[in-house]
Amino acid sequence: MSNDAGGQGVHPEHALTLLKERLPKLAAYAVKMGCSTAEAEDVAIDSIIKLLHRCPDMEPIDNERSWLYKVVGNEAKKIVSKRGRCVSEDDLLLGIPQWNAAEPHVAYELLETLQALGELPLEQREAVLLAADGLSYEEIATISDVSVSAAKQRVSRGRATLRALTGRSKPSERDTAGEGRNR
């Protein structure tokens, strides 16, 4: 993806696209990593600002999306390691599409899964969230500074732990859909 985030000048359209398309997902990712809504919004906005104001002599960014997730993830980890993870149910639901009120069991399962996500080790939580957002194993490995096989292992172990914590013995269609995309 070509962009003008290398410091040669930021096109206003590019900045608006980043804010419209990336900001909500980045903020939701930071919340699920353990930040409050306010912290998550700050971290997401700061990461976009860092991208837009990179110096011209810095190495160009090959994958803007991965770079943003990495910056947000690193900042979220710093926040969580300083104060621990304490996220409200409302914060957990940030960025989740509204479900049909006629199906309260779906809402319950979603909330249960998000709460269980908070019990995962931070590395597995990060990998599962990135996979759920559609990133490839290669992108997850780059963001996490690990090998592709380590990224696959983190996603697999994280998903297995989530199933165990929620009492679900087999992956749902949604879980298996992400696996095909990441292989």
C-alpha cells in the first residue's frame, strides 16, 4: 500500500481515510487489550498522528495497517502493565456490531467471550484479536516481533484457551473462517 506517511507531506484525504477507517478498529483493539475507552481513543489517535508525522528520512512503511496495530498494541501493553487490566462491560463492547435484541443468548455469549479474552496471557490475547481483525499470520508475526510459526501457535493456543474458558468444545463457524484466511 503506498502512502504519504513517510513525511513528504500528508494528503488530507489520506488523513481522513485513516481516521474514518482505522481509528474505530484501532480503538476497539486497544480496549480489548485492556485499555479504558478514553485511553484506547488516545492511543489510537496518537498512533495515527505518529504515522502522519513520520520524518522523511525514516524507513518507509510497507504495511500501514500492521504498523498502526503494532504501535497501538505496544502502547496498550504499557498501559496494562502499569495498572493492570480493568475494563468495563461497556468498554468491552466498543466496536462490536449491535446484535439482535431478540437473541439475548448471543449477547451473553459475546460478553462471556470478551471477558474470557481478558484472562488470556497478553501475547495470546494480542494474537487472537489480530487474527479476529483479519490480519494474516505474517502480519501478526511482524506486529508481535515473533516468527510466523510462533504467531500461529499463539493464535491456536489462545483460541483453545478461550474455548476452554467459555465451555465451548468446538470452534464456531466464525472461528474457523478466520483460520482459512490466515493460512
